[in-house]
Amino acid sequence: MIPAGQWEEESQALGGLSSALLFDAVYAVVSAVQELNRSQEIGVKPLSCGSAQIWQHGTSLMNYLRMVELEGLTGHIEFNSKGQRSNYALKILQHTHSGFRQIGHWHVSEGLSMDNRIFSSNISDSLFNTTLIVTTILENPYLMLKWNHQELEGNDRYEGFCVDMLKELAEILRFNYKIHLVGDGVYGVPEANGTWTGMVGELIARKADLAVAGLTITAEREKVIDFSKPFMTLGISILYRVHMGRKPGYFSFLDPFSPGVWLFMLLAYLAVSCVLFLVARLTPYEWYSPHPCSQGRCNLLINQYSLGNSLWFPVGGFMQQGSTIAPQALSTRCVSGVWWAFTLIIISSYTANLAAFLTVQRMDVPIESVDDLADQTTIEYGTIHGGSSMTFFQNSRYQTYQRMWNYMYSKQPSVFVKSTEEGIARVLNSNYAFLLESTMNEYYRQRNCNLTQVGGLLDTKGYGIGMPVGSVFRDEFDLAILQLQENNRLEILKRKWWEGGKCPKEEDHRAKGLGMENIGGIFVVLICGLIVAIFMAMLEFLWSLRHSEQSEVGPDNVLKVYLCLLLRVECSARGMIRTRPAIPEERRARSTTTLSNGKLCSGGEPDPLAQRLAQEAALVARGCTHIRVCPECRRFQGLRARPAPGSPAQSEESLEWEKTTNSSEPE
């Protein structure tokens, strides 16, 4: 057993061993033939392979071969009765910087025997104060340049997970190291001529002692270099960008219903308002005499379902607030009940859908697994050129992965990228899925909320420290890595460099508060409604001011009167009330009587009570101090005179006016 230090030396050593074995084999045959020739004369004649004849001395030669005992290039040569070599020994050699040295031997009968002096020494003593060349590659977060790397030198220019792990290993094994970036910037793949590129090629050429990076342990790499025990376990995953249906807008509260449903709801509202208006006009049970008019003296009937009220009543029911308008007839109650049932279902459905639309951001991902990715051609997908992921698909015998490799290999332009950063940029800027290790997937998803992982892991593998074949430091690094894993130092380092991103964890599914971007539109509706209400109030005021000549209040005093009503204070109405010109007797007889509430009573002859009220209003106008408003019809009810301090007693007409008006007012 002769371990070689490098590939060329190993090939040379194996070739020398084969030559030595071949020489010993020929030497054994010659010795047997010589012994056979001494005992009898050997005759040689040509034989055919298809003939049944055999060489007559063959059995004798085999017997003499079993009896051969000699010392050859490979040691003692001896065979047993079955023709197998026996009673031989092997030397166990170790390759060092000074050459090979024997560390033990193995005998067919005695077994293995190792030099105890090697194992009695401390395992870390062989690396004490030794400087190792470490080849690596720039890859976040394994190895990165510091922001001020131009001002630094040597190992101080770098930071990352691998740098911290090297520091931990150097403290345990007590060695020094020098970080060297790989020349071609790749991990390592075999070329057509049998050579290797990247970090693997530098280890084979003995340009570096260690390769510390996200170097995946594969069977193909294990043939040409040695790996330590894995310091991180991972697998290939799919990285894709997050697809949102659309960003929430100010009017997202309208999303629970489609535009067609909103249109049909508006048409239903208009239809119910029109039907309610017509039904209320047809039924006699919705017509009644107004409260201010005394029974028997006014034959005017009014209907509470005017066009405005018919439009307002369905709005109150739809908003779940109701109104002071109550249906009296069975027909209007039937219309109201049907409308209330309709609004109950509509409001309940809207509330349920609103919670789903505003609190849950639904992702629209067209692929959910690797099978979905392989079965389509719309989304391009690829991996790093020259990496272990590319080798995995290239050597895979699984049908799905073979189909994916055929697609990636034949796709033009190429779907392979040179680095992880290039793959991430391609995912964000185009319809592209990136196949990379799960550790890198997790790292970039923590720092970019527009990225997501699709499906699970495609395989399971590990990262290891690469070393040249037959490295004397392999066992020492294995023990050091196991010690770091037992102390949870590797897990602590991973959390240090992986966590801290701005994106929340995907496992956190708690409800999040709604922002202004979700329900800001309802504030816009509220503000617009307030502005429209103020504008309508101003129009109503201007309209009443324009028609103030027909009222009892002068146009120059309308604003003052409204302010008095608004502030609910007593104000002097002197000079604010204007009497109407006297109406001729014959014109008064033909006209209808205008009541104080603004309603009209029909009839040929004027009502004596109305005449008395008009006369009293004209008499008391000079000393009016208070204006009353009817609580039923919200109009000027009348004017009451109050004697000023020190004035003579009220007249008999004034007392009768007070009595009449007070008796007709509700409590």
C-alpha cells in the first residue's frame, strides 16, 4: 500500500508497482519452467484453441508453480494449494514534505501493525506554526471584501463565514494561513483534456493547501482531492421572484366586488327607489294630514315618500342605519323588507371578502415544484456554470432532471450564469428561475423581499474543506470541525451572517395592520362628502336669500336670523321682520290661505283663524323679540310678542294670539 502525494506521483507509483508485480510473475513462471525442465524434457508443438488437444506438460507446470518460493521485487513470493499468493507482507507509507516514511506494516497472518509513536503525539503538533495557503472565492456571505479593504492588507481585507471559521480552526490547530483568491473565479470542473479548473485545479497542482469556501462535496471531486467532514448541510433549491397580483391602492376596499356587481347594485338601488315612490303614491295608506293643520279645517293630504325621501330611504337601509321614515302601508313594507334582505346578504358578503382582500397578500406563483418548472417553457431556468449544481443535473439519471439538463444545455442564449449575483439579478429583471444551494437561497431571500423559494430541496449534500490527495492534515481538520459542531460554534457563525435581513420570516403568518395604502380611499370619500355637503348648504342659503322677498324676513336680515337660530339665543327681531303689503279683499277671497308652516290649505273662503293669525303677525311685528320654529315641519311657526320691562300690559288680542299658538304647538 503506497499512498501517493499527488496525481503524477501516484500514477508513477502505481505504474512502478504494476511493473514490479509483472516482473515477479514472469520470474515465478521462469523458475517453475526451469524446475520442470530439469525433471523431464519439455517438448513444444503448436496447438489450436479450437482443438481438443492440450499441452501434456501443463499440469506439471502448475504443480511446480505452487512449489515456487523466492524473493522478488514485491517481497516474498509463495503460493498455496489453490494457487493464491500467501505469506506476504505490505508496508504502509505516509507521504510527507520530506518524502515517504513507513508508519506500519501488514502481514497476511499477523495483521496490521502501526507505529505507536505517531499516535502517541498530539494531533495538532504537526500543524503548529505552519503557514497554509488557502484558496477561496468571493461569495456572499462566505467571503466578502470589507468596505475599507483598499486600506488594509493580507487577511484583514476579508470578512465572512469562512473567514470566521478559519479563525476558529487556526485557534484549535495552532496554524497560520494566507488567503488567496482563485485565479479563474470558479469552483472547479473537469475539462475535456482531464485537467480541472478553479479551486479544485489549484489543489491538484499543489498551489494551495486548503480550499475553504462553499465547495460542495461530490464523488467526482473526491476522486482528485480530499475533503474534510462537511461543516454545512444543504441542497439544491429553486429561487424565483414574488408575483403579486397588483399593489394595493387607495380604493382597495372596492376589490371584494367586481365592477359588474357594483353596477348592478346601483341599478337595484335606483329600481327600488322608483318602485317605492310609485307604490307609495298608489296606496291610500301613505297619505295623511300634516300635524300643524287642525283636523276638519284643512283638507290637505301629504305623502312622506316624496322623490327625495324615496331616494334616501334605501340608502339608510343599505348603510344599516335606517331613517325616520317608516312605511305604513303593507305594500311599502313589502318593498322595504325585500330591500333589507338584499342589503343583509350584500353587506355580509362584502365584509367577508374585504377581510380576505386587505389582510392577506396573495402571491401568484405560476410554479410550485420542480416538476412544474420542468413541464413548462415560459420560465427560463439555469444554474452557475462550472458549479456542483450544474454537475448534479449533468450526471443525474432521474428523468425529470435529465429533461431539465437537456433544456439548459441546448437553450440559446445560455441560461447559465457566472456568479450568484448575476443569477439573482436575472431573476429580478426577467422571467427566470435560478437553481442554487439552499443556504444561498435563504441568504438572499432575507435581504430581498421580492424573492421566494419554490418547492423543497432537490438533493442533499454538504460543504467541506478541500485538500490535496493524501494530505497529512485531513484527520486534524476533521476533528477540529467536529469540535466546532459540538460547541455550536458553526451554528452561531451561520446565524451571525445569515440573519439580520429586512424581510420577515416566512413562517410568521400573523395578521398585519392595514395601512393607508389599503383603506386610504375611504378617507377620500369622507372628505369629498363633507365638501359636497358644505357646498350644498351654501347653495341652499343663496337660494333662500334670493327668494327672501316673499318671506316675512328682509333679505338684509336673513343672515342675522339664521345665526340666531344656529346659536339658539334670543335676538331682537326689530327691523328684521317686514310686513307684507295689504291684499285686496276680493283678491284674498280668491286665493288660498298660506299657513305659518309654509303649507297650503284649499278652499274658497279664507279661514278665520288664518286671517286672525295674519292680522296678529302684522300687529306684533313692531315688538317681536323671539322667533319660533315648528319642530315638525322645520319652518317659521309664528311670532310671539313679549312685553318689555315697564311696558303696559299685553292687549287682549296679544293674549288671544299667545293662547292660540300655544294650544297648537306640540309639547
